[in-house]
Amino acid sequence: MRLFVALSIPSEVRENIASLIRALHRADSKPRWVNPENLHITLKFIGEVAEQSVSSICDALPTIRAAQPLTLEFRNVDFFPNSRRPSVAWIGIEAPPALASLASEINRLLKALGIQPETKPLVPHLTIARFKENRLSSALQAEIEKWRDHSFGHFTTTEIHLIESRLKSSGAEYTTLRSFHFAKTESES
């Protein structure tokens, strides 16, 4: 099974980003645009694991705790590694330091189960496209400029999700296996 731990995106933010993806796709259909239904914030890519390992992972994840819910804002469009030679287009996420702490705690717990830890620091983002050609068309550059400082919304969350990824010829298909609360909501306090 191919697994990862992620935060899900609420429908309002998802629809705002879907509008962006549609506009950018109209400007240039060559990049592989992400299906808005597949948008998520990966906190830890686990990779391939044996099916019997899932229960150990599901036993570890509920122990993760944060002092408070996370509030995230989605804004700006940018590229990895850069706009001159893009391989990925993404939307930035403004997040408190607690997001990196949450990812670090997930890493620590899963390392104890023999899962390789992330070696790079968390860069909160939503991937919206992958490029075969490492260049931006002039039409796409112009459309991206219109969205440069745009806010796509914000949300507050208290849950992480263990998600299975099945790679298909039509693209990745994601299934949430389990969800785990890492913080109490204000109404639960």
C-alpha cells in the first residue's frame, strides 16, 4: 500500500482553487493539472508499506497532540524550483510554526515504526500542476500574474488523515483510511 499523512482541504477553499486551475488550464493545457478533488496538504509521505503495517501506523497517529487547532491561509502561486524552470506549480500556505511541529511529530512517531523520516524541512504548499517541459508559456505567465497575491481562503483544522494513494493511468486515486484528531476544537475545550 502507498500511504501518506495529510490535512484535507475544505470545499470552499477547494472551489476557489478549482477556479484558479480552470483559468490556468485555459491559458495552457500542457502542464498536468491536479484534479481539485485530489488537493491535500501532505505532512508525511510514507510510501509503500505492507498491509499489516497499517494497524501500527493507525495506533501511533492518535497519540499526536497539539495545543490548539491549526489555522492556514492559502495564497499566491509559485513554482519549484523556480519560474524560469518550473517542474511544479503550487499555492503557498501561510501557517503557524505549529504546522511544522505537527509534521515533525508525525515523522518522529513513524520513524519508531521503521518508516524513513523526511530529511527536508516542511514547505507548506498545494501542488496544482506538474510540468513536462520546464518552461512557462507567455499565456500562462500572464494568467498567473492575475492571481499572484490572491487569497484562496483559510480554514482551521484539528484532524490529520491517513490516505492511501493508488496510481492509475488516469492519475492518482486517494482513499482516506482513517482520520485522527490532534487538537480539541474551541467547543470541546
